[in-house]
Amino acid sequence: MSARGPAALPLEVWVEFASTYSYPTAMRVEADAAARGVRMRWRVFLLGPIFAAQGWNTSPFALYPAKGRYMWRDLERICAAEGLGFRRPDPFPARSLLAARVALLAEGAPWEGAYVRAVFHAEFAEGRDIADPDTIRAALAAAGGDPALVEAAGDGAVKARLRARTAEAEARGIFGAPSFTVGDELFWGHDRLETALRWAAGGA
Amino acid sequence: MSARGPAALPLEVWVEFASTYSYPTAMRVEADAAARGVRMRWRVFLLGPIFAAQGWNTSPFALYPAKGRYMWRDLERICAAEGLGFRRPDPFPARSLLAARVALLAEGAPWEGAYVRAVFHAEFAEGRDIADPDTIRAALAAAGGDPALVEAAGDGAVKARLRARTAEAEARGIFGAPSFTVGDELFWGHDRLETALRWAAGGA
């Protein structure tokens, strides 16, 4: 077994707004990290290009019906256990491009985490369409951000940053969401959140 | 959220001998179930026909390199955390047909669990080829079973039972291993073992 990451490395939290299991992770990870004294960074990215490179034109939950049926029931159980509202979004998977571009503009802002949570809440607790600019404006307003960032998100530099972010995810071995990285160490799935937090804290 | 399964329902543990994450589950589930007073039943089955129905001709870990790389590292971490030996089996995935047929002949025997664990240990801790009849004979002997069951496993009735078992798995929505069922409730993955045990115990 190789050495654990030193405590100085941040927990990088890779979420995709269309990803179902990213929802319960996003709603708690900032609080969980703070409770353990772990520094964290949101890494919003897109799974679509990574799935496409594997030959998938949509979510594996849409491609493989048994896996999809299981996931919805499993997510329902998780949301019940964690006290989260749940509504199955329609369409699924959501078109998450706009929400992701806005997230890059939010990076480093004190309301960044609140924006991420507001988008996931709108999508999975309220069943709203996150491809609708009004949904994103409402999420920005609720988080304390500027709703005009929706227009700024169309900027070429923002698009290029999101492409680079997604390419970085792929280069670092990420193939699903949520994922967690601590240096070169990768953890995949909401059920690995605790393990990733322990790793980032330098513990067992 | 629908009602939990009553405590009277057994925990059914679906394992496939070629499945990497079935290894840590198989090594502990019988003890964990006993500690919680949960009745359990081994349900050995084959994933190959289920994967084939999804258009896969081998393990998804072999088909999708990023997923495969992650799985080996993740399994290594899990085995270290659970105090299990680990050697990456070659070839992967193993040909598990003989081991599975013998498992059906072991069903209900007092040494059934010991046989299942002996096969997984030979494969993932010792790197032995479980398609070799001698490996299976050694596992039977170590478990307290009759090594001659290797010959009995070629019987047509045993082959038919394994086909029926695998068809039952598919009909019950199983698409990977390990899986756990408690009545109609399905849980997938080694990381769902605790949740499945709590469910079977009728608790939270």
C-alpha cells in the first residue's frame, strides 16, 4: 500500500450537475470537510465528453435499464436516509452545460458552494430544468451571486476553461461522478465520500 | 419510501467468483450477518450471461480501461483496510464456471461458506487459477467438503441449476456483483453490505 496523501493536500470534489449521485455528495461535502478540518475545492466538470470517449452517447443509467432502475431506487433510499428531498428529473440526464459554465465563474467566491447546492436542489429536489437560464439565475440569486453571470457564461474563455477542466478530469483517470482526488489518489462514488475525507485528513 | 423488509426475510448474497468486489464481501459477510442475527443465503451465479445481454463480451473493468485501473487501486485499498491478502489474478476475469457449479453442490452444507471463501482466497490472495480443477479440489478439501464434487459438477442437472440461478438473478434486476437482496429490495456493491445488513435486520 502506498503512502497516504499528506494532510496539506486539498480534497478535490468532482461533480457533474447531471449526475444523480453527485447530488447527495454536493449537499453535504462542504460541511463534512469543514467538520474534519479538510480543505476542499469544487471541481465542476462534464461527464458527456468522457462518456463519449467510452462509446456512450448518454448516461450509462439510460443505456443499461437494470442499472438505471437500481440507481433510482438506491438514490431514493439515500435521499431518505440523508433527509434530502427527491424528485426524479425529467428529462434525464439533464443538460448541465450552462450550470457548469456558471460554476466556473463562481469559483473562489464565498457563495460558490451555495450555488452548487442550489443547482442540485433545483434539479433533484424540485425537479426543475437546469438547462433553463431562469433556473440558474434563481440559483445564483439564492446563493448570493449575480444572476447576470448567466450571460457571462457564454464567453469563449469560460467555454475553454470548462473543456480544459473536463480534459483534466479524464487525464486524472476520472470516469464517473462524484469523484474525489487527493493528490494522485482517486475515489469514485458518493459511497466513497467518507473514505476520501479520511484520506484527505491524513488518517486511516 | 416503501416499507423495510421484515426481519424474517433472509439476506441473499449474490456473488460471482470472477468478480473482484465479491472477494471482500465473501470474506466477511457470513460473520457480519451472524453478528447481527441476520439469516443469510449464498446465491452464487454467473455474470457472463448478464453482461452478454448488455452487449459486453467481458468484464466492464476490462472493457473500460479507466474504470479498470481505478478498480484495482480501490480493491487494493479495501483489502489493506480489511486485512485481506491481495494478488491481482491473471487471467482476469477468471473463468468461474467450475467453481460456481461446485458451489451449487455445496449449498446447504455446513462447509458451504468455507468453500466460497477458500475459492476467493485462492484466486485473489494467492493468485491461483480457479478454472483449474486442482484449485477447486484444494478449496473443497480446505473447507471440509469432498474433492470428488469436482467431477459431479459436470452433471447436466448442475449445469441447468446454474443457468436457472443466473436467469433468476437477471429477472430480479441484478446486473453486477456482489449484490444483496432482501425480498424485492436490491443492493449492489461491496460498499452496500452494511446498508443491506441493516435492511435485513429490519433496522435503519
